[in-house]
Amino acid sequence: MRYEDFTASLQDPSLYSMVPHLVDIVLESSAANTAYKYSNGWQKWKTWAQSKLGVPVLPAVPLQVALYLTELVERTVLESHSASVIESASYSIRWGHRLAGIDSPTKHPLVKGVVEGARRKLARPVQPKQPLKHDSIAEITLTLGSASASLADIRFLFILLVGYAGVFRISEVLSIRVRDVTIFDDFMKVYLIKRKNDQYRDGHVSVIARSQKPTCPVGITERILSLLPDSSGSSYPIVRRIVNSRHSKERFHESLGISYSTAYASFKSYISPFVSDTSLYGTHSIRIGGANDPGFRSLDSSMKDRHVGWKNPKSKFRYLETVPEQLVEITRSMNI
């Protein structure tokens, strides 16, 4: 949403300068990615409305919004996209009206009917990725984790073992900085500056046990940290690009991490010898595998909620402090 959408209703010029600050504060009510996505969706609605005669952008008329979504449905069918396109458009219009303090036309039965109809018309069978199971994790680790392992091997094992034990998303593993890890005798703490479901951006601390096994997440973390060129207080990511030179042996980059596409390609390449069909697996298979680990599943639900940071943990977790010696039992029970 542009500042002009707000300033149009102001008569006192002295208030204009406050509008950018107002917009910034209101945008903070949503996660950054959400605000960016809805802002783009709102601009698309605005562009469409302004291309038509007598179609107000704000407040929008339910019939006109329904026609806009209908046009999107027809285009989505031709482009073989999913109903998420229509849902995102509807949410974006609702978001724009909420920012302006105006009732949203998306509440109207006609608009709701179009969205529901789009879901049915564009429905696709859900094909979730398969979990990467404990046995596969162990086999991959035994194959790659030798003393002569390459930097790429060690980097992948860090992603695999820490992602599995922490039940992390791949984006969370790639965002872990050197300074976010604190290692103790029996466990390590991993601080995630942001989780997808961390609505208030408080961050999240995961406690991961040391197991002394080849699959030990703490052991692989110590190994990759020892190969990085920076100190323990560094704000650079642990998962780094690998630099090759004709004049020296390969090394991790001083500061630059890797992209999701690089992590995805690496994952597919490394698991290929250990699974029958790589198309059934994606980087999310690491997180799904950890969540389905028999030891993890046997734990009390409140412990699992706290470890993973799922959306609806009990409010008591905001107030009750759990010591690391208790939290460390989570990954210890996973037998990794």
C-alpha cells in the first residue's frame, strides 16, 4: 500500500510526514515476508481496479472484487497454477482494508463463494514429501563422515544432523550464525533469530544433546566450526560457500552463505544413493524425519511443542523456565 492511499484523506499538511512512520508500525504487525506478499497482492488489485471504469480501490465493492477473483481463476486455470493464487489475492485485499481500518469486502458471501469455488476447481492431490528416516540418516553419516570427508560432505552433514535433531526448516539451518551456537560438555544451544511461526520475533533456543555417536549433531557442529576462518563471535552463517583455488586447497568463504537452491541441489545429490526415488524427498524431509523419529514422537507433547516451536504451544511456556538439563533429554531420546 502506498503512502498516497493514506494522505488522500488528510487536510492538514503537517500530518503528512507522520504517515510513513504509521505505515511502518502497522506493517510490523505482520511478518516481513507476509507484509511483502500482501503488499504485492494489493498493488495488483489496485492496478486492476484503476484499469476499469467506476471501480473504487478502497473501499472495494464485493461484486467487483468477486469479478476480479473470477478473472484470476480463469487465468490460473490456463496457467495450471493452484488455488493459492486466488487465496493470496483475497487475503491481500483483506489486508489492505484492515490497514485502512475499513471492513473488508472479502467477508461478503459472494466473495467467499468465489474463493471456495476456486479451491474446488483448482484442487490438486496433496503430495507431501517423505520423511528421511533415522536409518537413512545413520547410513549417510557413516558413508560421508570419515576423517577424509570433503568440506562439502561436512557442510551437508551439518545441515542433515542439526536439521534432523532440531527439527529445523532448511531456511532456519542456513540462517544459523557462528555466534548463535554455544557448546557445552553434554549439549549445545542453538539460537534461531527467527522462526516462521515466531509472530513476535522473540527468537527461539533449541537445546541439542551430545551423543558421542557418528551421528552426533554437536560433533559435526564442532567439526565445521573448526574449519571456518572466523571467531566464535562471528555474525556470519555457519553454512558457507566453498572457495576453490588453483594455488591453495579448498576452503570455506570468509563470510558468504549458500542459497536455498544450492542446499536443495546438494541434498538431492547426497541422498540419491540412499533412497529409491529422490522425487519423493525434499529438504523438508529432514524436518519431517526428525518430527517422526520414534524417540521424538514418544515425548510429552509440551516438550515437543517447545523444541520445535509449533504454532500453538501452551501460553505457560511464556512464563515457565525450563533448564537446559531438562531440554537436553529431547535430542538424547532421539538416539542420534
